[in-house]
Amino acid sequence: MTGVVVTSVDPNSEAARKGLKNGDVIKRVGSRTVRQPADVSRSIEDAKQAGRESVLALVAGDEGERFIALRIAQG
């Protein structure tokens, strides 16, 4: 399976509230397929540069694949 395995999620984060958890696999961020952690960072940085406030991530986990919209931290 192509993607980046989630190894840590802050339990107080938006990602955790939206159901992202350890062991999930991030397969895409925006329109970019991710294969390594740097791909996730690059996609988020590209969205920031484009003035977006959030990104859409395709995540595979125990309950199958789902899309999660995540706010981008500014700063």
C-alpha cells in the first residue's frame, strides 16, 4: 500500500477529533499521492502558499478509506 503511516497523533488535536489515529495510512493530501512524510509536508506547505486554510487528506484505516478535512496551522 502506498502512503505514509501515522505514528503519533496529539490526543487534543483536530486530527484526533476527526478520527485520525496511530496506524492509519495517509494516501493523499490534496491532489498529491504521498509516499513519504516529506510529501505530506510539501502538500501542506503548497496549500499554505496558495492561501488555503485547510487540506483534504485521503486516509486508510480499520474502517476503510475516508477523506478528512484538516485546518492548516498558520505561522
